[in-house]
Amino acid sequence: MNSGATAPAELALASACYVGRVTHKRLRPREHRLGYNVFTLLVALDELPHLPQRSWLFSHNRWNLLSIQDRDFGDRSGCSIAPQITALAAQIGVDLTGGRILMLCYPRVLGFAFNPITVYFCYEASGRLSCLVHEVSNTFGERHSYVLPVAENDGNTIYQRCDKAMFVSPFNTAQGGYTFHVKPPAERVAVGVLLRDADGPKLKALFEGGRRSFNDAVLARLLMAMPFQTLKVVGGIHWQALKLWWKRLPLLTKPAGRRYAASTPSATSATKSGETTPSRELTVSILPAMPAVELRPATTIG
């Protein structure tokens, strides 16, 4: 899908499931790979309150086999997700009045969820995909949203660069930068993250999946195939971290951080080439700072 074109009618009208695979590859200082099958939900936030009417397996802000809880996203206040994303987009000049926000995330499965990254696709009223919000969470209860404009000349794959602003893994410092490469949702979706530091690329992560309808039959099959998805994601993070520790990667001390913050590059940096520009912080509901802690070996996207 061309990011400068109108979103397809089927995407504009319905939420969906995407079934695929997550892969990670650490390039330095020890090479390490992992991969596992997952499913995600693509949720049109304006449809979210009504989705339970389309499946008895799914609820919004209530327990069910599958659910979306507002408090799992954004600033964790439990406030509606869409106004939070709309306010962040407005701070980089994107007006979502009359538009649509599509959220790609893991749902709660059997009441539990952890999203290393949630991506919000922000469409203006014209149908143009104007910005992406990459909401990155670590295993220490912290979260940072990278609010990045989509360049007019982007094609089927969107490339965005920004400074890293939050400590994620005890095997990586809080310094460096991300390159996001994203294929917006259509019959397939892909979200890739490249972590780099002063010495170059360090870690790659990718989710790629195919579209399925949002209905009872599909959700039931996904639950039967992957009933412990959250355990797989969280357990996998710690298991892979233990393997990295066994490979003698040094553990770093986590600095004090914020429960939630957001930033955007000071100048647009959304193409394949070009250097990362300094980031500016956006106004959000900032929760209290988290103290420095000694780390257990756990890692997410970097």
C-alpha cells in the first residue's frame, strides 16, 4: 500500500488478525538468533468498543479469553487510547479529526499480555497515512512512544529513524538509534526494527504476518493453536536473555527512567537515507520516575 494514498476500503471498515512470525538477530558482540510464531490484532480504535459484539471470545476492558484493556496501552491511565494517540500526533502537526487509528498489538490472552512494541497507524480524514507511533515497552514497567511522521514520497515500505530514548535491554545501553521499516497493513503487514550504535547495526527484529478476518472461527483457531502466547513472549524474553548471559555478554546497570514519555525527531527523518536528528520530547501524562535498579537478565527489542 502506498502510504500517500487512500487506505483500502476493507482496512478502513474492519479490524483484523495477523498471523505470522517474530524473528530476532543479534549481530554483536555475539551473534544470536531466535524466532517464534505469534498472532496480533489490528484494531481500528473507533471500532474497539463494538468489537465484542462481533465475537463472544473477545472483550474490551473486561476479562475474556481474548481482550484489549485500555490500561495496557499509552500512559497506562486507563483512559481511552485514541485520544492519547490523537494528542501525540497533533504535536507533530498531524490532524486526525475525521481520520482513523489502527493499532497493531498483542491482545490479552487468558487475561495476560505484554507488548514489546505496539504500532499505531494514523490516517488523516483524506485517508493518507501521516504518522506512525511506535510504543516500545521494557520489562521494567517503562514505556516510550516514538511519534514519527510519514514522508510524502514513501512507497510500500516506510523507513523512519530516531534516537533511542529508553533503556530496554540489560545487554544494550540507552544510547543509539532505531530504524523502523514498516509495511502498512493490507493482505500482509511487517514491522521491522534495527538497533544501531556508534559502531553500526547491532540488533534486528521483525514481525511479518498475513491477514485473517476478525471472527469467532478465526479467534478460536488461534486460541487453540497458541493458547499460551503471552507466556511464550515473556518467557521467551527471559530464556533468550539467559542464553545471552551464558554467552558471557555483560549485564549493564539500568539507569533511572520514566514510566511513560514520548518524543519525535526535531526534524523529519523518515527516509532510507539521512542521519538521525536530535529528538524533542512531547507533552504527555508523565508518571513518576523509576529508580535505578540492579537487573535480572531480560531483554526485548533492544
